[in-house]
Amino acid sequence: MNVLLIGSGGREHALAWKLAQSSFLTGLFVAPGNAGTDSIATNLKLDVSNHDAVSRAIKRHDIGMVVVGPEAPLVNGLVDELLDDTKHPGLVVVGPRKAGAQLEGSKAFAKEFMRRHNIPTAAYGAFDATQQEEAQEFLRNMQAPYVIKADGLAGGKGVIITEDLDEAQQVLEGMLSGASFGDAGTQVVLEQYLDGIECSMFAVTDGDAYHLLPSAKDYKRVGEGDTGPNTGGMGAVSPVPFMDAEFHEKAINQIIIPTIKGLAADGIPYQGFLFFGLMKVGGDPFVIEYNCRLGDPETEVIIPRIQSDLLHLFESMGAGLLSEYHLQIDSRTCSTVMLVSQGYPGKVEKGKAMTLPESMPKDTMLFHGGTTVSRGQVLTDGGRVVACSALSTTPEDAIKRSYDLASKVVFEGMSFRKDIGQDLL
Ligand code: AMP
Ligand code: GLY
């Protein structure tokens, strides 16, 4: 089967790397891809927000399956277009339609969904631009720290947490007026602060059955010791030692099953990934956020632990046969360290020449994010440049091997967090 994978990050390189190993694969196309996917697949220069262009590429390359990596095309309804049977009969798409993607695309929708289905999450209020007064009143009655969330997609920057009521009031006003986040902020969620440790769970579902993928912990802040601004993620480890069997059990029964049943009960078809951003408070799981896709860099530690054929898994999902599928997971630890450009998560310079390792030690993987190739030379092309992943029997060794791999990559202005996984040891 020919597969089209949409996206250009480390997540997509990891998915492409795994799909390329499938015995069911004939051709692999990535749109738009990066230097890493270019070395194992055919990159297509496609504007994926142009749904007709994606449709044309599907026809031209005789694509049987589309895997959508990032959230924006899902929230924008790409899948609804592709699943229009008259256009592409029989096409399998990994990724939900717009209605299901609302779990990520609208925080107010997600909170209302959780309330409706009794899924544990922080108490909240949701307000739109016509409710400035009510929202400010609700805020004044909250306890610090104040958690203020722009409703729509904001590239991980739409959540403000502050101890200062004056600042919270200004943030709220800025969001609702449209000044700070445009349309994404004209609806807000004000939320109770949850004091705990964050971790993530992932499932692949056909809307009825599901399989759990490995759990992971992401390191979101740019600086060591979880300091500085939020990023897309500076590193990740899977599995997570503090996510014990009891916690998993609670999360499955209180969150994962009710979410999949809730979608079905609400008449929302869902085929693809569910990403549960969780807070462990005491021993209990609460949902911080839903995502309708895999995480980046979580994918760079999850995918290396999947032993099964990924394309076969996706085909089972498409055929509604997930319940009969046996997913095999490697029990070893995988860790990844993200190498970023100077200035990230702010403005970065691109186009820096990169030196990459000449040979890859066993069970290590270099997943490209923001990279491109020009006349045979790999160049940086974004903030998060490459993820250095390694598998090993102990977390200590997996982490050490990720850093060993990172030490073999060179580009001007390169930086990375030195403490990925240290809190787990
Ligand atoms: P989100 O985009 O919803 O994942 O939020 C971004 C980050 O803000 C999360 O990764 C958490 O670190 C933090 N956060 C979000 N909601 C809460 C909450 N209710 N309590 C504490 N921290 C939160
Ligand atoms: N690493 C967090 C995310 O992908 O949302």
C-alpha cells in the first residue's frame, strides 16, 4: 500500500521511520517532510491547508492510507474532505474528523465533554467575548494560582498561569478582546489549578476498540529544572516510573474508556490517536488537555518501543478490527533529547549547516524536526531541530545514550536541556 504522511516534525520522521519498516508498505510519501523523511521516503512539496492539492496528490500517487501528524489539518477538517467517499473510495485515514478534533481544537468543547461524561478534570468556567463582566467576576472568586486558557489552537502558548490577580485580569481582558490570541482567544476557559506531576497516555482507536500505546513524560520548559518559557517539548522518556499499574488502571477506567464511549454516545466518529495530557494529583489522574494526535517529542520515544508493524495496526484500525489486533511493546526505556536552535522558543535563525553522526550506534535513532537539505547539505530549518532517541534496559543507560548521540551533532547555536529524565531516576 502507498501511504501519505502529513507533517514535517520529529513526530513525522519517527512515524515515517516505523512505517518504512512495514512489510505492507509499497511507497511512502511525506508532505511536506524534512531532511530526515527525505532520506527514507518521497517528500512532496504540498500546502496541506489546500485540501484539493492533498486530494490530487492522493490520486496521483495512488495513496491507500493517509496518516495526519499535526493538529491543525485535523481541526481544519482535512479528514472530512478526504473521507468524502465519492473522492477517494476505500481510503483509510489515521486522524479524526473535525468534530472529534474539537477535543483539541476547543478547550471549552473538551471541558464540556468531560463534564457531560464525568471525566475527572479541573473545575472551570468558560466565557466568550460577550461575557467580559461574568468572566472577571468568576476570576475574582477563584483562588491563586489562576489558570487562563485561550479556547483555540495557540501552538502551546495559549495557557497562562499566574499568582497575580491583576495580571490574570489583564490576560483575560487581552484574550477576550482578541488582542492577544486573535480568534483563538475570544473564548476562554478559567480553570482550577491542579498541583501534581504531569504525564501523558496515548491510545489508538477505531471509535469502539482501542489499544494503549506506551506512556511518556515530556519536558516542556526550555530550561533545566523546568524553568523558562514553555516549548513544544525539549525531551521525553517512556515508560514513566511513577505511572504505576494502579495509576494506569484508574486512568483507563476513569478517563480513557469514558472518553471513547463518550465520543460514541455523542455520535462523533473517531479513528486515530487520542493523547491524554494528565496531572497525577495524589494518586489520581485528571485530564489537563486532550490532543487529537500524537505528541512531539513523545512520538520519538513511543514509536521506538512499538514492536508491531505500524501499518498493519493502522489497517486494523481502518477495518474496525482493532479488538483483534495484538500490539507488542518493547519493555525497555526510550529517552529522547531535543536539540534546538539558538533563541528557541522565540525567534530563531535557520539555514545553519549541520554535522550529523557518521554511524548510528545500535538502538539509537536521530529523528529530524526542523531540517532541510540544500545541495546535499543538511541545514537547520526551525526551532526544534533533531531529537536524539535511544533504547536501553535501564532508564539511566537510555538517557546516557541519548546524550552520547546528541554529542555527535553539531550546528551553530545548538542548545539542549541537560537534565532530561533526571527527575525519574
Ligand atoms: P495545556 O496546553 O492545556 O496542556 O496547558 C499547558 C500547560 O499548562 C500544561 O502542560 C500544564 O503544565 C499547565 N496547566 C494547564 N492546566 C493546568 C491546571 N489546571 N493546573 C495546573 N497546571 C496546568
Ligand atoms: N509535546 C507536547 C505536544 O506535542 O503537545
